[in-house]
Amino acid sequence: MIGITGVTGKLGSYVADLVDKKGIASIHLARSPERATVYASAEIRKMVYANTPEVVEALKGIDVLLMVSARENPERVEEHKSFLDAAKLAGVQHIVYTSFTEQMKKQPLPCLEIMPRRKPISRS
């Protein structure tokens, strides 16, 4: 199952729309689910970037997660690290992480510190 965060924002809602148009079932994750577009192929779940029992529960059943970076704030890196911990506890297998292009120069991506590196898939 595909999970998409940030579905009330520009990138998350764009991806949610594309996934729906392809007829792919998905789980949409939002801080304010009432603001999310309702799709027949999607379930909307409430979540925040944290590691709480509620967030772990919201992430259950998701195999591949599009994690749209939270807005810039002083706690963003810690929020992301905590959320990634919750994703691991929930059994999420793959995370596609988006962030800010200039941010890497200031601080590394939190997912690189938490998630194990995988070997590239052989195309032979």
C-alpha cells in the first residue's frame, strides 16, 4: 500500500491526485484530515511528524511512503527523525523523502541517519 504525507499541500495533493487517476489505492496522511480532498481510492488518516502510538497506528499497512518534508521550522529535523522511527515501528519498508534543495548544505537529511542503506538493485 502507498502512503502519502502532506496531502493538503501542493506536492502531496498533486501526487495524491496522480495516484488516484491511476486507480491505485492509497493512504493519505494529514495533520488536518478535514482539509484533504476525498478520493474513492484513498483512506485519509490523521498524523503529525512524531513518534506516538497514534502515528504508528496511522502508518500501519503502508509499504511505500512518500514523505513530503514538513515546513521549515526549528524542530523539523527532530520531527522527521521521530516520524521515521514511527515508520520503522509500523513496518514501512520504503520511504521516498522530499526536502529542500539548499538544506543539505546546512544539515543532512534525517532519514540518512536512521534508515539503513540498501544495495542498488541489479538491472542484469
